[in-house]
Amino acid sequence: MSGLHNGRDVFEYAVMRVVPRVERGEQINAGVVVYCRARSFVTARIHLDEARLLALDPSADVAGVRAALCAVEGVCSGGERAGQAAGDDAGRRFRWLVAPRSTVVQPGPVHTGLTVDPEAEAERLLELLVR
């Protein structure tokens, strides 16, 4: 598949959102998950703005939210940190992370693009959509 787009590969990404009070639906962006099938690559970039989180919900469990976001990074990195997903390939781990859920940390919709460097793309998207 690589090379069909002038050296660029298709990638997918989703923004990870924090919804401190699910019943209210208010949210902040706290990270991105990037997947590139052609390179068997999946990664997460996380940035939790605690002040924004506490502005939405002064009683938010910041440590719990941070732990949930760290778990996303762990699933992406695979191995022991991935828990039950440890044996899954990058694509399965990405699909598991972007599956809809009604927890405090939720994935947004999946989008696609083309990139020559999925790692740099993750950094670019974090700056553009989260920070």
C-alpha cells in the first residue's frame, strides 16, 4: 500500500476526549490516537489541561482521568502495558481504543489522512487539536 500516494501512507486518528460528567456532555480534548496500517503503527499523544478539566467539573477525579489516559498510551505501546490487548496487532488495539464508550475518557470520530511520518503526524495533531 505504501507508495501509492507519492510516498505517503493512509493514517487514521481520533481525538481522545474527557467528559467529566457524562450526563452533561461537556468535554475537553486530551489527546490523539494515530494508526497507520501500512506501517503497523499506533501511538497516542496525551495532554491533560487540568485547569480546563476542573473548570468543567471542580470535583473531577484528575488522578483517575490521568490514569485512564495513561492506559490509552499503554494499549498503543503494546506488550505488558496493553493489558488484555497485549497480544493484539496495532490495528486491533486502535479499533479497541476508538470503539464508542460512555466513560469519562471517550474517543471522538475517526478521521483519515495521508502522511509520510505517522509519528510526526501524532505531534502535529496534538498541537492542532488538543493544546
